[in-house]
Amino acid sequence: MDFYRKKVFPALAEGLWLVFLFLDLTNMADSTWVKFAAICLCCLTAFLGCKTADGKLVALALCFTVGADWFLLVRNDHYVLGICLFLIVQLLYGWRLCRLGSGSPALFRARVALSCLLVGFTLFPLWCAAVYFINLCVNAAEAFVLGKKHRAFAWGLLLFILCDICVGAYNLGLFTSFTWWGSWLFYLPSQVLIVLSQETESGDAL
């Protein structure tokens, strides 16, 4: 299992990453299913690391990630639902950070309540996306504060931010020649790093 996680999984993910980037850059074919297969690979690998509470938490977050990509990538509809699923992902990562020693449970509960209140105030997609993105940025900052032991998780969240910046820029019509494919340039590596940050054994997070 250790060989698969450290050697086979990154190699498979890199192969899929190169394939869909090639398809996007050349416009030879639709890359949607290659991208979705790559995210499903991350989810499956996360489930193989469900030996600890941390491993189970990351696997659960990856399940919601797959769900979000099903709506936002594959179906390309139900945008509010997809964004809300990504918000759940970030709240799960926020709970993970809390368990790893960043912040207190009381503050995390307040954060969850505020996020739900803000999203529930209006289901306008841009508003929901803003609440989600703020949670992502908070998580990334907290992950870097945790130090080198959790560097893979921190860098994964940072790449997640870069992906979403590309998505936002594309939707605004900015730098569309790059942001159209640039979001997935960052997105898949972010998910791979997050999976590799799982604590499959006590104290082994990267």
C-alpha cells in the first residue's frame, strides 16, 4: 500500500494530468471524463488510506469533491449545489485543521454557523462562491501555520486557491486563453497533495 500511495498513485495522476492538459491545449478532444477520472482516482486512493480518523476525514472530503465536480464539471449545471458541496469540503478541512491543532472547536463551530447563515441568506452563485473561497483561504493560512509536518496539505490548499483564481478570472473574461486550462493545471496537483497528506498511520502526515 505504501508503494502504491508514494509511487503508483502519483504516476497515474501525473499521466492523467498530462493527457487532459494535452487535450485542452490542442483541442483534439473533450477532456471532461479524463479530468473526472483523475478526481475519482484521488477519491479512491483516499479511501485506501482510511486507517485513521484523519484518513477517514480526508476521504469523506474527497467524496464531496467528486460530487461537486460531477455537477460543475461533468453535468455543467446546478452550480449552487456544486459550490455548496465544495463549501462542505472546506468545512471538513477546517475541522481537520482544528483536530491537527489549529484553532479551537468553539471557533470552528462559529465558523460553520456563520458560513451556513451567509449561504442560506441568498443562494446566489457568486455569493456562495465568495463564502466558499473565504473558507478555502482561511484553511490554507492555518495549514501553513501548522508547519513543515503538514506542508503537503498546505501546498495542496494553496494550489486549490490558484485553481479557483483561474476559474474566477475565466468567468470574468480575463486571460481566457490561459485560465480556461490553467485551473486544472493547479487543481489536480492540489488534490493529489491533499490525498498524500492523509495520516494513514499515526503521525505520518506530509
